Amino acid sequence: MIHLKKIGFGLLAVVLLLCSVSFPKTASADEFDLNSIYEPYFILVDADQPTVALDGLEREADKQVEPASTTKVLSCIVAIEETLKNGKSLNDLVTVSENAVDFGKGNSLMELEAGDTFPLIDLLYGMMLPSGNDAAIAIAEHVAGSTSAFVALMNAKAQELGMTHSHFETVHGKHKDTHYTTVRDMALLTAYALKNETFCTIVSTPTYTTSGGSRELTVVNSNRLLIDTPPTEKLQNPISCLYEYAIGVKTGDTTQAGKCLIAAARREGITLIAVLFGGTLGDPDYDGFASDARKDKFNAYRFQDAKALFEYEFSKMERSVTLQELKNAGLQTEFSVPIPNAAEADPNGGILLAKADLGDTFTLNLMEPKMRQILDSASSLAEPSITNNYAPIADGSVIGRVSYLFNGETLFSADLIATRSVKEGMAQVSSEPAQTLTGDLFGTVTRPGTPEAEKTGSSCGGGMPQGTQLVLWILLPVLLLLLIGAIVLFALYIRNERIRAEKRRKKAAARRRAQQNRSTYDE
């Protein structure tokens, strides 16, 4: 197989750039280089229409091929549904049999031991995250009594869903000539499984530690869209394939099936599913005994390809609107803010216009269905918050912030900028921090000196005229000085009175001594 991956990614970048120029547009597979997808069998679908390839993005979608461990998607949903249908719990303990751990080297395992007991939910994580074949056997035996009975349940579910080109022989996906499916059938299965909340939680979990049982085990998801491969001595810089919108689902890898992946991504309510099978099959450049670094390149292809498909299709579904388009739809970007202590001569009666600082080139990029809803409700998105509504206020200063919310989610936010300066009036205002005002509260604040303030008494001075307040504030210091002077004079008066009293006492004592002396001389 000729490998054109690098050329394909370059072409993809050009395509994505062209896609962003306008919306909507007619979509076709001609805009995406199908040769950029390494895997020979693939399909990309919307979960709401899982049998129809989006924009013709498919190749050999109905060819019967081996699914490897992606088989466990079916095993997982069957185990969940059968357990609950029979009135049992996913927390029921499962005892691991000798048969469940009878695997040699080269198998992906949860690392169970015979005699272990774990809740069924722990084994489901152990089957789906590290792709434990041992967990798959233990689950099948617990749910159906035997692996053959469980496989029968799997095929019954496949037929129920309309997977007409599929047949399953094992619960884990190891090679069997009569174990096959198609990428279209697996897309249909995955879309069904993703409707189950427990399934979604399991396959979207990067790491999991067992919640009970005989011992504690921690398992790691093999889906590199969700979690990076940790570095090792032989592979110090594994290729990162993380994708922010990824929500699962399952990897697979056998010699006969090649490197397989079922991946799902969700963005703004739209779920896409990519199924890519057969990676490395027939590739003369692939060597299973090559260095870890070289093997990692081939391991990463399926994740990189899924990500490329997701990004391409999401970009086609994305709509970009300008600020003017949002304004035309009713988006509020200017807000009237009362300034309680504005000067009486303020030309706008103490009302300041604040403007959202969104810039002239602001655009909003969202998926088309959500964007349509947002445009319909544009007039109710703004939630302003004023943090400074007391003069003096300078032209161009930040007086608050506005957030634009949709269904509780903040779409974007901006500073609120004063569009003019506001001078301070003579009236005194509270020294408390500025009140945060939102929504209808803008209509409840009154400015000192207005008739509304005089009626309600809510402004400074309890509605007293400003001239009277000015006289009072001038007289206060004078009265204070007079009071201090009176206190000082009173203190001096008391001091002088004490001095005069002391002098009188001394004079009286002197007179008494003089009289005694005269009496002595007379005798």
C-alpha cells in the first residue's frame, strides 16, 4: 500500500482553510483526500444517521473484515442490558474462573487472577479500557453462564440492530475465521451503545481504579484520543493524539485484523463516529519487530486519522457570524448605567452609556444547529455586571463586565467601557464599595437631587435640597471649633478658680496666725 499520509495532511490543511471562508456550502468527499486515511476500511457518520457516510467519507465500508477487540463494544452493551433486564445489579460480585485467566503472552489483559472477586462494573472497565480479554470471559460467564451462551446473546443483539453483514464467534475479538463485521455495521452498533449512559461513562474514562473486590487494580484506557501513552525507556516521546471533543470508544489490534479503532467525538450536541479498520494490513513498511519509536508511528495513524475526519466534518458544520450580524439579531452591546452622584449639571441627567468592548473584528464560531438557536435568542443573552457606577468616571474607563450566556453556558464576555466622562456632584455618597447591578436593577437606581430621589428618600441626605446640605457642611466645622473653644475656656476658668481659692485659703491662715500672736503678747 502506498502511504500518502503526510501529503494528505497538507492537503487537509488547505481544505480546512477553504472551508472556513463561507457557510453553508455543498459538501462532498472531493474536498477531502481519501488517500490521506491510512486504514483501508473506514467510515465517518453522524450518530443520528449511523449507516450513512457523511459527505461520502467512507471506503470499503461494507466489506466483511475482522473487528479485533472492537468486538467488546457489543460485549459491553449486551452485558449492561442483560444484567439490568434480569433485575440484577452492575455492582454484583463476579468470581473470576480459571478459564477467564487462561491466556498467554501477547494478550491484552486486566491482570485478573483465578479466584478474584470484583463488582461487574469493575470488570466492564477492565474490558473496555485496557481491552482485558480476561475480563471479557469473566463477564460472559457471569451474565450468561458460559461464553457460548453470551455469544448467542451478542448475535441476537446484532440482528436486532440490523447488523446484517456481521457474525460473532468470541466475546473478546480474538481471531476466528467466522468472526467478522463491517465498519458500517460497527458504526450502527456504536451509535446504539452511545445512547446508554453507563456505556458512555465507561468508554470516556481515561483511567479507572477498581471500586471493590479482592484487591485494587488501576486500568488505563488504550484510546489515545483520551489519554497520552506514557513514556518508557524505549519510547521516551510517544506521539500525542489527544482530541478535545473525543468521548471514546474502543481500540483493537490483531495480526489478522490490523490496527482498528472506533472513535466518537461530540461537539455542541453533535456526535460523530469514525470506524477505521485494517491499519498496517498489507503495508510493506510495517515491521512488528521494529523499534518502539517506529512502531509508535503506525500505532498513532488510526487516532490521527479519526481526529482529521472529526475536524474536517466539524469545520464544515461550523458557522461564523460577525458582531454586526449578532447585533442585527438583537444582541445588546450598549447599556444605560445610572450614576447616583453625577453633577447636577450633567448633560445626560446622570445616565452613562457603557459599551461592550468586543472589537470591530469579533466573530462567533459555533456549530450550525446551536448557532441558529443563539441567533433566535440573541436579545436575551447579555448579563451585565456594573462594578463602578460612582463619579468621577473617566471617558474610556472600565466600569464593569458583560457576559453573554446561552443555557447557562458563557459564550463570550467583554469589559464595559464608559463612552464619556462623568463629573462628581456636591452631594455626598456612601463610602461602601460600588454595588453590582444586573438585569432590571438598572432601572431602580436614582440620582441625588432628582424628583424620584426626593420622593423615596433613598438618595444622599434623605431627599434634603443640595443648598441646605452645603450650608450644613460649612457650619459643621465652625460649630466644632466653637465647641472646642468653649471646652478650653471652661478648663481655664476651673483652673483659675482653684488658684484663687488657694490664695484665699492662705490669706485666711495668715490672719489666724496673726491673731494668735497678738493674744500671746496681751498675756
